[in-house]
Amino acid sequence: MRVGIDIGGTKTDAVAIRDDGAVEHQLRLPTGFGHDAVLDTAVAAVTDLAAAAGTDIAGFESIGIGVPGAVDAAGRVVHAVNLGIDDLPLGAALAGRLGRPVRIDNDVNAAALGAFRLLGRDPEHSMAYLNLGTGLAAGLVLRGRLWRGARGAAGEVGHIPVDPAGPECPCGQRGCLEMVASGSAIARQWPTDDPKPARALFAAAAAGEPLAVEVRSRLVENVAAAVRLLVLTVDVDSVVIGGGLSSLGGELLDDVVGVLRSWEGASAFLASVDLSSRVAVVPAGFPAAAVGAALVGVAGEDSWPR
């Protein structure tokens, strides 16, 4: 069995998968904050999975971690702000604690690989995984393997400016796509104390609240714009929406498809590429990032050569 761990800002999902990709064991732990706490969380996840599988850590064929932030080939993580990590050699530190090599990748790349496997895509299929969470980014799987680009920036579509007069983005640019199509965009434009702000926004918009209608419309149109961008730049077979906002399920998907169809009705070119048929949303409870993390670095399952 292989272990995959998705370390998020508040929770950590971990799975043990069989060679055929089926999830054998799954668990969730709260994520600690800061270097030591994140390491402790990852070690606890591996230890608990070993206990559930009735084996020891040495019995796992491989261990992979998906984590937010920039990750280099050696497994060093930088700028993972939500985890309290500035610069941490996570792969080496965990290998020292666990006595086994540990492979590390960005969480969106891991989720893309996991969604590709879990959705049973043909190896020749190409897919963009559009992660709608606190921010917005994409992972690209081309012919069954991750594509990171020349410097690891492939899929960073959230930082493409779409409004020169828009709000300043943490990346230093202004009016980035992430600023209008993400969980943080909802929080900034439509503040609420509801524990599920995106669902509350959609409910308020459905009830006709003017500001909610405006924010929902802006969100959906820009998610559709991200789908259009990914199809027109990479011509992927499908764009699969995941991340926290994907919990909206059919509500979000129907709205995005509706926008794409309206664009197709006004543009023979867009109609010819059939945007609206290429988009889907991950099923609820889909452990895409954890499963993908288990495949990180596995020959034939991971990426094009860096």
C-alpha cells in the first residue's frame, strides 16, 4: 500500500491506497500550525494509517505529501502562510522522523493527479484541475502525467490579471482572477459570519438579495473565464472543478455551464470548441489531493521530467 497525505490549513486528510488505486483506509486530523506542529501532524497521520492497516511504517511502499505553498524537487516548502511555514525542508525532516523517503508536492498538483486517477480518465486524456479554495489555481495532467512547466508555474491562472482597475492581489499585481473567483473573493465582497460563506452567498442570491446576486454573478462568470482560459491555452479534454467551493456541487456547475453556453451562443468560435461540455465538478467527499499525494513520484504515475 501507498500513503498519501493532504495537509491543509485547518485539516489533514490521509489515505492508504492499494496498487489498483482503491482507498483502503482514510482518516482526518486537525492540522497543527508552524513547522514542528505540521511535522507532528504528518507523522501522526502515517502512524495512525499503519495501525489501521495492521502494519508498521516500513510496510508502506511509498509516502507522499501534498502541501500548499511552493515546493522544490528536494521537498523544501516555502511561503505556506496558512501553515505557518516560511522555509522548511519538509521531505528531509519527515524522512528523518519516519525512517522512510517522503515525496512532497504542491497540493493542487497532487489533487490534479488524484482526480485524474479517481475519475478513471484514459491515459491519453488531458485534464485541468481547477482548484477553487481560498485562492484559485490549476493543476495540469497531460496524457496521464503532471505538467509543471519550465519553472513550476504551470496552472497559476489565478494570478492572471483580468481587471487593471481591480483590487491589489497579494502577488503584487492588480485585478488578478483570484481576486474575483475564490473563497477569499467571496469573503472580501460579501462578509458573513456563516461557517459556510459560499453556500450562504448562493442562498442569499437565490432569495434575491441584490449584493449577493452581484457577487455570485461575478464569481460564476470568472470561474467560467478560468475554464475558458484553460481550454483555449492548453486545449484539455476536460476541466474538473475541485477545492472548497466545489462543495456547492451542481449549483455551481449549472451556473458555470450556463455562462459558457451563453458565450457559445454569441461566438461561433467558442461554440466550435464546445466549452460547456468540457467542465465537471468533483463528487462530494472525493479525497483527490490525498490520493494524488500517494502517487507523487511514482514511476509512470507522476510527472513529465522536470
